[in-house]
Amino acid sequence: MKNMTLEQQVSVLLVEDEESFVDALVVGLSKEGYKVTVARDGSEALTLFESAKPDLVLLDVMLPRVSGIDVCKKIRKYSDVPIIMVTAKSEEIDTIIGLEVGADDYVTKPFKLRELLARIRALLRRSSNRTDTYNNAVGSLGNAPVYDSTAGILEVNNVKLDPLQHQVTVSGRKVQLPLKEFELLEILMSNSGRVLTREILIDRVWGSDYVGDTKTLDVHIKRLRSKVEKNASKPVLITTIRGVGYRFEKTGSPGQIKTH
């Protein structure tokens, strides 16, 4: 008997209208131990999301009735479940739109099952055990200061982040962040005043096995700025260090944690 694995404990909502892809993915994911629920249009996806309560959504962009983009928008209004967008097109606009509406990652058809499984595992690891993921993420940042997210609330400038409750407030106003945006903000705030390279951020937030391109990071930074900055077009909190990476600007002590 095989040992119980992460995949055998989680369910995937597959939203796809091309039967050839449905058949192949159901077989491939099922062999890995995933429980797969299939929706063949956007409207059915929203209905099944409520009833199936999946651990991850594999969502095609081009769908009948309700588009994948609109499905993602609706899900993100009340859930931060990991979402991987699937598109048959390679144009940058498709991937950027998908990421901007809240998707955590994307794959472009045709793709290899092995690549898809690697991305699914990476997202599930982070969503199922955020604390361990965080500690692993910031544990090897060189000379950058490291803070234990379990110690209390992280507060820098007017942004307050509670890692245990998965809550963020900006000037006292609650802000809802999907998992990847939350993790990105957490590591930036924990190392406020320090420049984190693009490579470090991608490796620590998406994992060393991430096989996508770097525009995923840029789009998530753009979305994050739209939620925490007064003027996202002129950011003063999350600044770009050209040719290097990003920095969360500080006032006072970097990444100060207030325990409660």
C-alpha cells in the first residue's frame, strides 16, 4: 500500500470545456491521488466551487457562458483558494489579465503534465502550511533580518499584517489579499528597508521549482501596490530598485513585530 500523500488528501476543481484536455487531466491527476471535480463552463464552475469546496482550482480562460477571468474574479471576492489559470494563447495580455484578477499562477497550452503537477504541488504546500513555508522562505536571506511570523503582528508604516489570522489592514482598513500577495507582502515587510532581489522573492514565494517567467512577480507587485499604496502609480511603500528587485520602505525599526 502506498503511503498517504498530500495529493490524496486534496481535491481539484478542473474547469475545462475541451473534452480531450478533460479526459487527459482527469486521468493524470487521478493517478497522482487527487480527487477531481469537473466543470465544463464558467457558470457550472461557480456552482461546483460552492458545493465541492476544492483545495485548488485549475481554470481555463476561454469558457462558455462565464469566462475564466470572470470566474476568477467572483471566487476572489470571498476565497483565497489557489488558482492556476490555463490559456491556449501565448500572448502576454492573457497571462497578465489572469494574474491581475487574482490567479496565483498560469500555464499555457499545450503543457506537460509533469510541469502542471509541479506547480500544483508548490501551491498546495504553501496554502496548506503557511507558517512552515514562511520560515523556510526567510530562513536563508543572507544578511537580511529574519522575523518569526508566529511571534505576533507585523507592522511597518501604516500597514499591519497578522500572519496567523491571514489579515492585513492599511490605515485601519481591512484589505483582502490572495495567498501569493499575502506571502509576498509578508516577506517584504519582514525585511523592510532591505532590498530583496527578484530571484529571492520568486524562490521564496513561488518555490525553487518554479518554472514560469518573472512577469508573475511583477504583476503580483502591481496588484499589491494597488491595495496598500495611496497612489499605486507613485509607490512609496513598495519601491522598485531598478535592475535588482523590490524594497518595502520603513520608518523606524525594520519589520518591527508587535506581540499581543
